[in-house]
Amino acid sequence: MVSLPLVMAHIMQACRAGAQRSQRQGIVARALGRLLAVAGLLLCLGLAGGDAAWAASSGAGEQLFAQHCSGCHVNGDNIIRRSKTLKLAALQRQGIEGVEAIAAIAAGGVGQMGGYGAALGEGGAEAVATYVWQQAQAGWPRG
């Protein structure tokens, strides 16, 4: 998968090249440069998509977790089933070894926990999973 920073670097390079051409070629080149700049802006704002890593790095995973998960999973604990926490040791005991497994559970549910795929939206399960995995690896530090 191509990372968003790499895509943005290519877009910015194309914008600079378009700006240089616009001095020589006129209106068409300026319009192309503007179009590329708008595409880059849309990617930055997440309106044209983006990957889960980008969503997670922008804080979307943490926000989605706070909205949809923290009611039962405060600081990575579990108020319903104490043994089913989001702590690293508990995840590993259950065979959950990474972001993909957590995203699947967040989207589709498991056991008593229903799925939140629709509520989290496109890329939301992956963003939440990335946040949960990072927190689990860090020992769920309290803010």
C-alpha cells in the first residue's frame, strides 16, 4: 500500500513542476497545477480517501475510540468481561496479534460485543485498531 506522505510528496513535486511550466505554457498548465494542488488538499483533508495509518496519525482513531469504545473499554479495560481487556497480554492470550485482527473485531464484533463497522465508517475500524494496538504496546498510559 502506498503511504499518504509519499503520495503527498509526489503531488507537491507535480505542483512545483506545474507552476514552472505555467510560466512557459500559460493557462492550461496553470489549471493543471491548481487541479493537482486541490487534489493534494482533498487528500490532506480526507475528503478523497486515505489509508488507516493517515487516519490514525491525525487522531481519528483516538476520537473514534472515545466516541464508540471507551464506554466499555476505559483505559483498555473491559467493564463487561474483565478478562477481555485491550491490554497486550490479554490480546495475545486471545490470539489477537495485530491491527488487522483488532480491526476485524471492531467492525464485525466477537462474542457479546457487537460490530461497529457502520458506526465507525470507512477506514474507522482500521483507525481504531491502530490506536488500540499502539496503546496496548505502550501499556495504555493514562492521559
